[in-house]
Amino acid sequence: MDSKQHILSTAVNLFSQQGFSAVSMRDIAKAVDMSTAALYHHFPNKQALYLAAVHCAFAKQASAFCQVWEADVNPEQKLKLFIRCLTEILLTDRDFRRLMQRELLDADDERMQLLAQQVFQEQFNQLMAVIKQISPTGHSHFTALSVLALVCDLVQLQPLSRYLPQWQPQYEQQDFIAQQVIDLVMKGIK
């Protein structure tokens, strides 16, 4: 792994564990065993490093989403594939999931805008386009947000869910979660 890639993977881990505000360039430099000056050689500031780290975390998943959008299936099947893909990613990539959760909790307007435009916009546009094909007169933006919220929140609530009444082990299984979201979304769209 080259030094820039090592910096990015370390930064993803640190930012996901501690959040943007709690991690300094000095912390990252120390974690990758280099001087702070050397780190600044690769990234001009913390914001640039952070954005690159988020890009890195998302890039690991981008090919899976591309396969969904390029699949030769009808729009309903494509939406189902997307929901299954997103569920799998959120359940298996803890750093990515925590990074997104922290960012949404911080809700820094400048970083939100950068993330929306530079990281998530393409995937969101693809999701809205599929939803628009399924329901041409519906609210594709709001429905796309609802899909994301359902998957993200169900995954995020798992640690609490197991202690609530009537919990069952299957509620933490990827296929079960995805199918529940698919059922809710498809009923809502149609």
C-alpha cells in the first residue's frame, strides 16, 4: 500500500471512530508514523484530507453500486438490488457506516454540501431516476431519502433493537432487513 493510500485508510478509521472535530492532522501523522509536515505534503489541510478519506471509503463501495445501476433488469428489480446492496455495505463496512453516522450527527453545513456534491450526488441521482421510472408522478427526491433512511436507521438501531420486546435474531440478518425495506418501499411507491 502506498503512503497516500495508507494515510487515507488510517484517516477513515480515525474519523469514523472519533469524528472530524476530534481528529487533528497531528493525530493522523502520528498514526501513520510520519511528520505532520510530510502529511501536509500529501494534503493541504484537514478538510481536504477528510474529503479524500470519505471518497476513499465510498470508492470501496462504488463498484457494487455501479453493478446495480448497470444491471439489465426492470426498475423495480434495480431498486431491490440497490436496497440489498446498501444493506450489505452498511452491515459489513463498519468504518463507512460510522463515518456517515458521525457526519450526519455533526451536520456541518460546509461538509454536508461538499459530501452531497462530490461524493453522494451521482448515486442519489441514479436512485431518484429508478424511483421516477417506477412512479413517474411521485416525489422521487423524498422517496429516495426514505429508502436511504429506512436502510440506515434499521442498521443503526440494531444494538438497541435486540433489547426491545419481541426481538428476533433474524431482525439482524442482511436479507431480512433488505426484504422488509423492499416491502415497505414497494407498497409505498405503488
